[in-house]
Amino acid sequence: MIAKNMIEEAMNEVNSLIQNAMKQAMEKGQLVQAELPSYTVEIPADTSHGDFATNAAMVSARTFRNAPAKIAAILLENCDFASCTYLEKAEIAGPGFINFFVKSDWFSDTVLEVLDAKENYGRSNYGKGEKVMIEFVSANPTGPMHMGNARGGAIGDCLASAMSACGYDVTKEFYINDAGNQIEKFGLSLEARYLQIFKGEDAVEFPEDGYHGEDIRERAQQYADEHGDSLLHVSAEERRKALIDYALPLNVEKLRTDLGKYRIQYDVWFPESSLHQSGAIKDVVENLRSRGLTYEKDGAVWYKATEFGGEKDEVLIRANGNPTYFAADIAYHRNKFVDRQFSRVINVWGADHHGHVARLKGAMDAIGLDGKKLDIVLMQLVRLMKDGEPCKMSKRTGKAITLSDLTELVPIDAARFFFNMREPNSTLDFDLDLAVEESSANPVYYVQYAHARICSILKNLSVQNITPRSCTKEELEKLNTAEERELIRKLALCPQEIINAAKNYDPARMTHYCIDVATLFHKFYSVCRVQGEDESLMQARISLCLAVKIVLKNMLSLLNITVPESM
């Protein structure tokens, strides 16, 4: 079941009223005959001046060759409010804005929609089943995940939830970079650490551009503990292969485990190596060659990237015969669009990849696909704060704080919520002290407490043998205080906020919405007594509490954050 979007219902009525009014006014000769202009309908910042507003008269001045205030008056004269389900009246404001007010029915129906839809409230068919892939994190398996991966994981996972709730057919994917230069470097680094175990660090030089992390030492030591010095007596090539074959699966499994602990489960783990093995990279190079988009220089094969928006041409096949990462990336995205038939592909990348966006989208155009169907969400840096100061190192290890460290330092709920509190292209300050604080200053705690508070109210009523019951529309119309109406308006926004999060690739819309709902609920509860002498009003307020409980639970569940019933 998909509940009605009550905001949409009212906005559609505004649109219908305005368009019919324009047509009638033209037929009567009050306005000149013209094509109906485009206008907007929105929710005003101050709803005391109206529940919905339109600039229809303002943008029509040139079309109808008249003053906006006069056009607004003519439109109002031709508005048929008797035909409306939810609109009651309208007023002209300022130089020609038209503000519309909804009937009490709209508020009571909103509460009923939430209560009827339950766990489905907020869901829609906005996406119409479009097949979408979201690729995110895709951390290099040669080392642990960092803060950027932690933020990218929270953003990608919650975006996938929002899009699924909007009716998109979503696949979450992790791209395993298990081929190419970084794996060669991984092998050289492991080999050096392995040899140092038996020959001493001074006797074996470590590659200058190798991976210096402690994890490389640990993997080399693990292999040595299990297999001894067996690799001292084989060729360097065989030794590196054995160490890679041993360490890489362990690292990939560590990625799965750490992300699983972070509540991220992927639908697909796609290995880059499969593109090499299947010939997909050769195929895509041949595709470009057949279109006259490659040339050879210095023994390498180059792609004419400048013909498709690139700043410079790009190497596809190096002089040594090995494909570049870019060639693999083109083949990978061709696989997404052609082999697996995704109609839209979304990648969540760090801001340091911004230079790669245009060239990859251009490459999609170059191979005969549509680069506009590839969307890149660029995510800015995370700055960890502790005691009001930037914090880069783990006190336990003295190294950079990893995703694994973070999930030990702060609750998963706080991490996922905090990383989605700013839109992806904004730099984020992550306050470690606030994330563990159990007070209303901590936004995730504040939201969870609102849900737990409602559970406590219901429990206390139950002790007094007061059971929630279904209310009539007339009873729900008793919810007419400013605090009640404001809270109901916010509940009505739930489906639209999820759509906005999906449409704008911005899950922060959902965390902000949760905070707003919690704030308005606490405000309502402090002013409006739930248990009172008027049984009908009491039941109506219990219904409102239940509706808020449903909305908070649904939104927190989409964010994959726990929904406590007591705190």
C-alpha cells in the first residue's frame, strides 16, 4: 500500500484551481487570450499566511499585460473552492502572491493516511521501477578504510534506501580494485615485509612508493606464521603472487566485515579482475578504435578524450601492454549500462576525484552510450573533532583513524546519522564528543528519544487502562492548536522529503526532517496535554502521537538507525 501524498494532493488542487481560473478569465475577456505561463506552488516559510502559495499572478504580468495584483484579484474571482476537497479559501499577499488555506479535513486526512499506511507511509512510486545502480565506498583492498569511506558508506547506503522507498529498482555495488598497479604495489610491499621478517629490515629495502601501513606488516607476519620461510626459495614473481593470493581475500573479507558492522550490505561485490579475464577491457578499447577515437604514441594506445570534454588525451594501454585504470573504468561502466542494463548509474566519490567526472562521462558518450545517465555524487572531506580540536590520530594506534576505529569510538547510530547531516558536497565536522553524548544536544539521541517518549506515553496510558482507538475525522479535527497543526504539516511532508532526498542525491534531507519532527513533537507535548477530560480530544492526540511514532520509525529505519522504545 502506498499512502496518498497529502502535500501533492493539495498542490494539485492549487494547480487545478489556478489553471481553470485562468481559462475562465480568458473566456470572459478579463484576461487576454494567451498560453498559460509556468508558475510555482510552494509551502510558505510562515504558514500563518497560508498553507500553500503561488506566484502565478506575478509571472503572468507580461503574458496578460496587467499588474500582478490585478491578475491575482481576477484569478481569485474565478476560483471555484466548492469543487475542492481540501482548499478552503485564498488571499492576495504583497504585490500579487496568492496564499491558499486548507480545510480541517486536510489535517485529519493526513493523520489517517499515516495511521492506515503504517510502515509504508512515506513510500511512493516516484521512481516507477527505474533500474538504478549505486556504487559507493569501493575502497582499495590494499589497506583499511578511512573517514572518507565511512562518510561515503553512510551516504550511499541511505541514498539507496531513499531511492528504494521511492519505487526505484536499486542495486548497491562495491567495486573491488583487485587488478592493476595498486595490486602490483601491494605484492611488492608484502614481499618486502615478508623478506624483512627473515633477513632483517636493514637487509631488505622497502619500496619508496609501497604501502607503509601496519596492516601490510600484519599480513606478511600472518603468512610467515602459517607457512614459514617457504617463499624464500621461489622466484620473486611466484612469491608476490602467493602473498597477494593469501592477503587479498583476507583484506576483502575485512572490508565486508567492517562494512557489515556499519550495517551496510551490498547486493554485488564486483571484482575488477573479471574485466581483464573476460576480455571486456580489450573490447572497449576496440570499440573506441573502431570509432577512430584512438591513436598510438610512444608505444602506448591513447584515447582522444579531448574530443569528449577531457582536458587531455588519456592512455588506455601502456607501452608494456597493460591497460590503465581508466580503460578498466570505461569497461566497468559499459558493463553496468550494456551488460546489466542499468538505466542510471550513480557513483559516490571523494571530492579528490572531481577531475575524473567529465572524462568518464565523456567516455560513455564516446563508446555510444549516454554520459548524462552517469551521475557522480562528489563528497567533501570529513574533519574529526575532539575537545573542540581537529583529531587525526587514533590514541590507541597513533595512526589515522579508520572506519574500524570509528565504530569502536562511537555508536553506529551516531556515525550513520552524523555523516548524513550535511549534503555530500559540504565539508563535515564530526564531533566525537557529541556523538557519544546521551543528551538532547546529540541529534540522533534527540530523535530516538522522541520515539521512546511516545512509547512511554502509550505505556503509561495502558497502565491506566486507556487503549488507543480509531478516531473519526470529526474527532481528529479537534487537533486545531498551532502546535498540532504545525506537527501534522510536518508529517504530511514525509513522502516528499524522501523523494527530495532521492531526487537530489541528498540523504541529509531525511536526518534534518527527523530532527524537525522530533522538535515539533516535543513542542506539541509540552503545550498539549494528551490525557484529559475530553475523551475524544484525548484519543485524537493519542492518534497524533501514534502517527509521529510511525513517521519517526519509518525514517530512522530508512537510515538504518535503531528505533528504541525506551531510553
